[in-house]
Amino acid sequence: MRKVIISVAPVPGPAPVDPDSLAEDVIRSVAKGAGLCHLHCKTREGKLTPNTDVLVESFEKILAGTDVVVQASTGGVSDMDIRQRCFPLDYPKVESASLNGGTTNLGEAVYINSFDDIRYCAKACYDRQITPEIEVFDIGMLNNIRVVANEQPFRDPILYNLVFGHQGGMQPTMEALHAFVSFVPKDHRWGVTHFGRDNWTFLAAAIAMGATVVRIGFEDSPYLDPQTNARYNWQLVERLADLIRAMGLEPATPEEAREILNIAPRRG
């Protein structure tokens, strides 16, 4: 039976980070079907930072209760350079990391990811045996990765996270999804993020089209149904797991997610 990895991204925008309540929510999310947890490096007040203390504390508390795949973000609009953005990769329990595929507009901000930034992050991941999840906001970024992959090694299989819904990027329509997926190389894997999500149909379409990973969580949207925003991330994970099972598929466990993505053993 085909397995779909549910990635939970539990912390919204600039919201404060409380490692204790975050860990409780993520542990329950894994029990409901999540296989991977995506966190940004933030202060307790919710500001992006090169200081990894809160990130490490949060993941340590999460891992005390569940064996979820640890994914650190190297992204987000900030004044940090790519070297600082990659500091979380030195935390030895990181197994996967976001690798941004190019420059785009995020709302009114310009999110800069130059070719040198892509190269730096790709090498940092490869040197540490971390599996990159390549965040792509438009079709041209797939070519950016092709260029860099011809210059330096990547871990196999290459995984793209196709991001839809940001102002300035691809919008969550069936036509855009079909176009995007048609440009993903056949031997690569892909998943989706639907930022600002106000329905479940786009994620269902992505699953039906073969998505390996589907991201859910407060970082992108709290939408549970037309009348309700979820109070906890585990409620979103539970709803997505129900959708996956209704399609005759199964959410991947953390161990199954590691196998699907060829994730190397943890360094710590």
C-alpha cells in the first residue's frame, strides 16, 4: 500500500514558541499520523534567529516522546545571511532541512536565495548527510536545482516541496499543480504546501497525483472546516490522515518516512 508522509509545520509566522506546549502538540500529531516535523530557528518571542537554543530545546522535548523525523528550516525572510540560516544544520539530530530553490516575492517582502545561497545550503546538507527538502515557489526554481545538481552532489532521491498560495508565487489551482508536477523529473520525489489554505481539495488532488509528502500545520493555515480553525496542530494532522485513508492509502510512520526519503541515521 502506498504511504504518504505527513509533515507537520506547527508554529505560525511570528508567534511565540513554548517548547513544552509545542512538544505536546507535535507528539500527539505523530500519534495521529505525522511522520516529520518542520521547525524554524526562532526565539521564544517568535523572531527568526541564528541562535539554535530554542530549536534544540523544542526538538529535544519532542524526541523525548516520539521518534519523528527532525527537519530544520534554513529559510524565512530575515536579515540573516545563508551561513547563519544554516546554523541549525549543526544540531546533530537534524535529519532533513529545507533548501530554498530561488528568489521570490513573499507578500511585500523579497525572499532572496541566490545561486550561491543554494550552493552553500546544498553543500552544507550533503556534508552532514542531511536530506534536503527543496522549497520551490515557481517552476523556474526546478531548473535552478538542476543547475546546482550538475555542479555538486545531492542525496538521492531529490525531494521537492512545491509551495503554493503565497502572494507573488504559484497559486493553488489544479492547473498550476498539474503544470508544476509535469516539470518534476520522473526519478525525483515531490510534495506540497498550501499556504493560506481554506479547503482540503488541493491537498487531496496532490495526494491523488502522487505526492510523497503533504505539509500541514499552523505555519501555513489553521483551517479545519468552513466554520472552524483548529486549536491544535494534531487536529489538522488527524483530518489529513483521515483523508489519506479515505483514498485507500496510509500515513507513513517516521521510520517509513526515513525509508522513503533515504534518510541517513541520526548523527546524535
